[in-house]
Amino acid sequence: MYKIVSWNINSVRARISLVLEFLEKIKPDVLLLQETKCLEDQFPRAEILSQGYQSIVSGQKAYNGVAILHKSPVTDVKFCFDGFDLTDARYLEAQIDGLRISNLYVFNGQDLDSDSYRNKVPFVSALCDYAASHIESEQPWILFGDFNIIPRTIDIWNRSLEWEKTGLACPEIRGYWRKLQTQGWLDAGQDAGMTWKGYRYQQRPELRIDHALLSPGAADRLHRVEVLREWRTDREKPSDHMPVLLEMH
């Protein structure tokens, strides 16, 4: 099976030992990282190369950042998608082993009155337009990463409707999510469970906000999806996100 994993690592330098352990034990063919929080020249390429992985990096000082760790050669790398002037390090796209893979770190935008939400809306809108222009392509395509979108109430640990007052689940954002699904993208992890577990508060809320959207060609190759909870719950100083594993034929 071909393994692709997405993981919001919440600082790759702070958790490089965890990343190296993950690469050694899980052995993904491709690992997508979000929220790496470092510039390109600070990214731990040498340590990652010691596990047999090359790195494509879009970095930003202290914030954001995405990376693709890969074993096979990559081609046609993009650092933004058509139709959006992206200044933050939030997107990487490449062709690997016959798959087109997009690594996304969408704005959080929890506060509807924040600049983050005001940036999130045009970002997600442009992503919908870009996705629509490629859904008919015969090439298998995967949109994978931290979308910061809660698609359904059942994707909230306690089913609270309060999240619908935030930029993670408000009607406007969920409308864009439905638009993607209407285009034909498969929400591959919709039954896989929560992907984020908060650090704060006694209850430690859980949400499903990390997603894999598959084009019809990619969906035909899907074997299974698994949220690897132990990397959040059984490790010291883990990321607040759990890795999401896709296995493809």
C-alpha cells in the first residue's frame, strides 16, 4: 500500500524527534506537515534526510509553514494555487508517483471579527474555484491538510452548536465545504474520527478539522483512512493535531 500522511506538527524544530520517530515507525511514502513555524533555511532537512526523505519547504518565521517530505522524485511544484495572491506560507502542491498532492494550512479564523477570518473567506473561495477547474482531470488529486473547517456537528466532540458561531463552522465556511463536495471531491476521513485535541481546559475538546479531499481518480485508489491518535495521546509534548493516514492502492 502507498501511504500518505498529513500532520499539523505545531513547530517542526520543537518536535523533530517526534517526526523522526514517526518516519522510522510508520514509513509513509509522503508526509505532509503544516504549521512548521520556521524559515526554509531553518528547516531540519539533514535530520529528515537521515531517514531517507527529501523536503520541499515553504517557510515563514514563527508562523504558518508547510512542507512535503518524500522519497520519490517530485515534479511541477507550486507554492500557491491559481486565483489567489498568497503571502503566507500555507500551500504546497506537487506531483509524486502519479498523484497530484496539495498540502494546505487554511487560516484559523475562529473569531469572525478577526483579520484571520477576513483572510480565510477569500482563501477558501479561491480554493473552491481552483478545485473546480481540476476536478474533471483524469489525474488522481488529493487536497490534504489542516483545513480549520468543522464540516458537521458530529465532527465536534460534544456536538455543541456553539462552534457554529465561529469561523470554523459558521454557515459561510460550511457553505464552501459543501461546494467542494458538490464538485465531486470525496471527504475520505468523514468516518475516521477527530483529528485535533486541545491543550487547554479540563475537558480538552476534540474536533475533526484535518481533511483529505479526493478527486474521483484518487477515490478509486483509496484503501483506508486512519487517524493515528496515539501520536497525540501517548507521546510527550505532542502536537495538538493527530496524523491522518491515507492508504492508497
